[in-house]
Amino acid sequence: MRLTEIAFGDARPVEGYGPGFFRIGGQVIAGPVIVTRTGAQSWGGLDDPAPLLALAGEVDVLFLGMGAEIARPPAGLVAALEAAGLGVEAMASPPAARTYNVLLAEARRVAAALLPVGG
């Protein structure tokens, strides 16, 4: 089997995570985070939809990482994001980060909003 190293260019992949934090592009961010091709920022969590809505037009799909386990996001949040033109895929944060990285490497227009896995 041939293995090929993934090149992200100047994009910001999720490099790691642990109890209460994410490492993105060499930067450690505590708590919930929003990550896009161009950077990462702290996020207020599910009660803070404004930064997610601001992604409309910049990305096609938002991966919503719900923490250590998959959970249903608030219906009102999903409805608002979809009304703004964002596709929303909710899953646990670890697979959301992995899926974001794969599609980022394919130069897709994606973002991830991730809740921490614990801590």
C-alpha cells in the first residue's frame, strides 16, 4: 500500500485535541472553536450562532462537533444555519475534525465548529 502525506498548503487543519482544547495550525485553543481554511477562533458554543452565520457564502458545509459523543444540535440553530445557505453535518467532535481535515485537503469550502471532548 502506498501512503501519501497530506499537504494542506496554507490551510489550517485540526492537528489534535484533548480534554478541553484543540490544536489548530500550531495554536492551542481552549474550549469551543471554529476552524476554517484561513484560521481558528474561540467560539461561545451552541448559544453563539453569529460567528457560524457569518460563514455563509464562504463555506458550503459546516461540521458541527458536538463533543465526545454525537448529540442532536438545537433545531433552531440548524434551521438558521440552513436558511443562511450552510449545509450542516452534526457528529461527535473527533470525527467532525477528521472529516473537516479530509475535505480541507481536497480544497473544499468547509468549516468546523467543535465543542471540546471533555475537561
